[in-house]
Amino acid sequence: MDPSLILQAIVSGVLASGLYALVSVGLALAIGVIGIVNFAHGEFFMIGAFLTYTLFVVFGIDPVLAVLFVAPALFLLGAVLYRSTIQHVLSAPELNQMLLTFGIGIVLQNLALLIWGGDPVSIAGIEYRSVGYRFAGISVGLVSLVSFAVSLALVIGLNLALTRTRLGRAMRAVAQNRTGAALVGLEVNRVYLVAFALSALLAGIGGVMIAVIQSPTPTIGLAFTLKAFSITVLAGLGNIRGILAASLVVALSESLVATLVPNGGTLSNAVFFAIIFLALVWRSRRTV
Amino acid sequence: MKLLRDLLPIAAFALFLWFLPDLLRAFAGRASVSYLSLVTNGVGLAILALSWDILARTGQLSLAHAAFYGTGAYVTAIMARHLDLPLWIGIPAGGLVAVILALGVGAVTLRLRGIYFAIATLAFTEVLKSVFRHLPTPFAGGAAGINVEPLFRPVFDAATMERWEIAFFRNEGYFLLYALLLIITILLSLITRRSRLRQAFTAIRTNEEVAAIMGVHPARMKLLAFALSSFAVGMLGAVHAHRVGSVVPEGSFSVETTVLALVTPIFGGLYTTLGPIVGAGMLAGIEETLKRNLADGYLIGYGVVLILSILFLPKGLVGTTRAWWRRRQSKSMDTAEEGSA
């Protein structure tokens, strides 16, 4: 096996981990603060991608500028969904909450299928999309590089915001003790709303990036929900700090399987799902 | 004794299903071909939903129903292709292999609960889909799948039949098979509802630790539920493969199947026998209407129904109606007592 091929796989894996971390950190926020495991999280990501595509095709807006529209749009979508649905099941059994978000996911995915059809869409004709650099036989795309940097900045920024800002501290207080937070005068419901909307916004920004990096279809959401979920499980449910390391593990293993295993491109998803399955089973055996 | 009381309505329902094709043919004529395939879809949905509900009664919310369905379909398709046996043998074989698979998955996921169980079963389905896609092509057809021979080949007889009646008789065959599977599923469901299994399942669902202390064996009960739940759906997958004439990895292990299997009982009424059947009847109608008007994305209807059910009908149609009926009865009893006092 050519060592530069392995090195290339490692570099690609590291770069991909940024996007995974960005999407997962949103899911971890919803789980950690509100206690909602959001099955529709990947759909926010998908909607972000397709809004970017539409803005580009219909209005000719560059994806870099599209972030300015997509991010608020997803924040709004998250807020509306929280107010209209999630808010009403906060004290319902966990399974009901899960099923509700599952239903939201189905609706969003099929709505996208109705609007954009089932074929992959691609943003063609932007110069920076094909810009790449080569060092020592390893090629790195400008877009992957920038998306990695931005994702990393956002994840670290969120971490800082949670410890340094008033709203961030409020979120952590609510996450630790809902009743206690309410007693000291925090508006719990408003904090939840912002946390959920923020989680959608983060996934949406990830979507902008994937629209430039790949050619997404409306059905990518579920796979990303599962990926984000396995990363958050690996990091410890609701633990935002461990997300970066967990994303690195997942993205690296995926990229290495795709490179090292023959026919790995189509198998990497299966390997990934096998890892989730085995990790969950192993975890359940170990704890008892 | 209780079981005996149930057998009467089931016998009546079976009789109704038995005569339904003839009724349709007598009243709708040529249009009965498409009516028959619509009610067949409805019966199939009821089997999916009711068999899923049997496992849900132990509190395990499975997203692996498509895995058992697809396994049944593939088993019958592979047998028809490679073995020189009568075609119908593939149907119980599909059910049995689905049960074996379910026991395997059930055994390793015993300790997973709630969301973890759901995610693990969904991931398992995706793995299985990929496994069937990557099996050697001469054996399992690869990504393109396998063509499956039809079970029924009515012979055209110009003297006594009209052209459309060939399609009718073919559909009638599948409809009666589906109906038989539904009756089997109803019986399996009633066994868990009318015996001590009901208390055992409910106890595990409510609190597994307490159930274990009270002498219920959670592992054994969950595996039993897995087996009962997967048998009928495995056979359904097998019959469906013959009905549509092919199996493909994407279609046989589709998330869609799982979505249908879980939305229907939630809408109709979880943990009941009647609920999933009533839900299937209504949803099959809604689905047909949506499919006529929307090309892709008809599943949006199921998503909306799921959201509305969780928000407004947490007990489902049957549960809500029963609660309302009980309230009414107790109210009228109260007023009767007040009147006599």
C-alpha cells in the first residue's frame, strides 16, 4: 500500500471531521440543554444545503454570502418547530419525544423531495470550488480547508460562549437543573427555544458547506442524523467538549475504510453503521 | 374462555375477507382490479403495523422492522432462484429465517433501551441492506436485485372470462394470502393480549427491574416478542416479493417500511389489536390519495399523522375512543346513582 495514499486518507479524514463536529455539536446542544434527542437534526443540515443551492441557482447568490440568509432561516425554522411541537412534549415520555422528532424528520425530508426532486443537486461554476493545493503528493481542496477551519472556529466559539456569555451560562444552568434555573429567575422555555434554534442554525451552516463540497440529495439527512448521534454517543451524551475528538475518530475511520478496503467507497457507510451498532451493544454490555 | 369470545369476531372478519373479492367483482366490475390491490395494500399495512406493535408491547421501539421484512423477501427470492422446490415453501421459510435473525438481533440488543435501542436497530437494518447488496451477484443479485416468479398464473379462458379478469384472479390470490397472514398475525397478537404474557409484557415496558423482581424473565419475554413480531412480517415480505416480481436491496430494506410499521399503530392505538388494524384501514386510504397526487414524497402524510398523533392523540384512535367511552359510562353510572339516592 502506497504510504502517500494512507496519508491522503488521514488528511481527508481530519478535514471531514470539522463538518461532522459542527453538525454533531448542534445535536449535542439539543440533547444536553433540552434533553431532546432530535431525529430531525440531519434534516436541518439537508435544508441548509438545499436553501444554499436554491439561492445560488435562482438568485445567483454565492454560497459564502448565502450563509447570511441560510443561518437566520434555519434559526427561525428551529424556533418555529420548537414553539409549535417540541415545547408540548417536554414532559412526555422519552419515546414520544423521539417519535415526534422522527415525524418532523419525515415531513422535512419529503417536503424537500417534493420541492427539489430526488436527484443530487450540484452548485456548478464557482471558481474556488476547484482550487486545490498539493504538498508532498497530498492534495487538499480549498473548500474543505476553509470548511474545516470555519467548523472548528464555530465549535470552539460555541464552547466559549457556553462558559463566557450570559446566555451560555443560562443554558448550562438550565441543562443542570431545570427547576433550580427557573427558581433563580431564568426563563427556561426561552432558553430552550434559543438552544433548539441555535442547534438548527449550526446544522444549517454545515449544510451550506456540504452543498459546495458534495452534490447532496434530499435523503442525506437521516445518514447525518445517525452520524451525529454516534459522535455524540462516543463523546458522551450531551457532552460538547468531547465532540471534536469523537468526530475525528469517526471521520478518520470512514476515510481509511474508503481508501484501504477494496470497493470501500460503497462499503464505508455499512462499516460506519456496523460501528454504531457494535458500539451501542458493547456499551450496553459493559455498563452492567 | 376469553380467547373463545374473541374467536367469533375473528371468524366473522375472516369470512368477510374471504368474500370481499367476489363482492368487489360483482359490484365494481372492471374497476375491482384496482380496488382489490388497494385493499391488499391496506391488509399488508395492517400486518406490518400489528406485528410491529407486538414487540412494542415490551417497550422496545424497533426501527428494524424493514430488516425482517427484507430478509423474508430475499429468502424466498433466493430459494426460488436456486432451489427446485415449490414456490410457496419460500413463504414460511422467509418467516422462519426472519425469526432466527430477530432472535439474534434481540439477543445482542437486550440491554439497550429507548433511543439507544432505536438507533441500534436502525443501524442494523442499514448494515443488512448493505450485506445483501454486496453478496455475490450470482447468488443474491447485487444492487440490481433478483426477479421473482409470480405465485399465481391464472389461465385465460375466452369462453368464460373477460380480459381484465386475469388481473383480477391474480390479485385475488395475493389478497387471500395477505388476508391469511393478517388472521395469523391477529391470532399471535391476541395470544399476547389474552394470556399472562400481557401482564409480563406490560410489566417489562413499565419497569424492567421491578418486573424481574416479580418473577418475569425480561430476556426470555423480549425474545419471544421479537420472534412473534418478526414471523408474520417475514412472510409478508416474501409474499410481497412474489406480488411485485422482484427484490432489490434499497426497496426491500427501505426505511419507508419501518416508518409505515410504526406510524400506523401509534395513530390507531398502541398495544392493542384493533388499533393497528383500524389505523391501517384509514392510512391506506390516505396513502392512496396522496400517491395519486404527489409523485415522490407521499410519506409526508405519514410524518404529519405521526406528529399530530403524538401531540393530540397520544393514545391513538382506539385508546382515545375507549377512554371517552369509559368516561361516558362512568358518568352515566354516576347520574344513575344520584338519581336513586
